Amino acid sequence: MTTPAKLRHIAIAVKDPEKAAKFFEAAFGMTRAGSAQRGVYLTDGTMNVALLNFANEPTPGFEDQPDYEGLIHFGMWVDDVDATDKAITDAGGSYMTGRHEVNPNVFYEVKYKTPEGFVFDVTANGWRGAVKEVVPVVVEKANVG
């Protein structure tokens, strides 16, 4: 990886994406970034939040839990998918599905699992409504003790 990965995407399984989107818009001032195959993409200007209804299909990573609602996965925006793949597998993660798209106009996700089994995506193309580079807040180390 040439620069640190950026957390820029969260996917949530919901029964009613439209109702959930209206909540996120009213409660948090989020705006619509577009339509998803199974729901709605929202943004706060930096992060992409996908509100998805899988209906009768199993929710990826939760295939043994029919009607699952809740956090599905998070997504990391990286510079180099191949280098990140190596870093993930070297750290004990495992590949699930997906492939790298070189076309910068195509949104794609390569899915992995952490050693504990949490599902996450990596991409070098980002997500609609997400911004890769922002000015980070400098957090000073807390004095504990």
C-alpha cells in the first residue's frame, strides 16, 4: 500500500431502504448519492452508506441468518488492490469474491474476511458520494494514568 487505506463505505441491511434513507436524511442531514441495486446510497460528503434490502436472497456473510438486519460490511479505499490483497492475506485475512476493475468509471468491491470472520471490501475506485482524501484531524495521544 502506498498510502493508508481510507474507511469510506458502510453497508447496512434494512427491510425498507427508502424509509431508512429518509431517517438518515432527517436525523443526520445525509444526502442521496444514488440508487443501489437493492436500495439507496447516501453520503455525508466523505462516507458512502449503502442501505440494502436483500429480500429473499441471503445477505453476504450472514447466509445462515434469514432476514438479517444490521451492519453487513465496511469498505476500505486503497491505492493498490494487489498490494492490499497481499497485506490482507499476510495478516490472516481471506479472499471471498470480486475482482479488481481497472476502468476508473466502474465501482467494484473485492470482498474479504478478517481472521475473526468480519466481511469487508477493498477498492481503488471508491464509492459514489465518498471522497478518498480529506484533511484528517490530528489526535494527540491521551495521557492515561
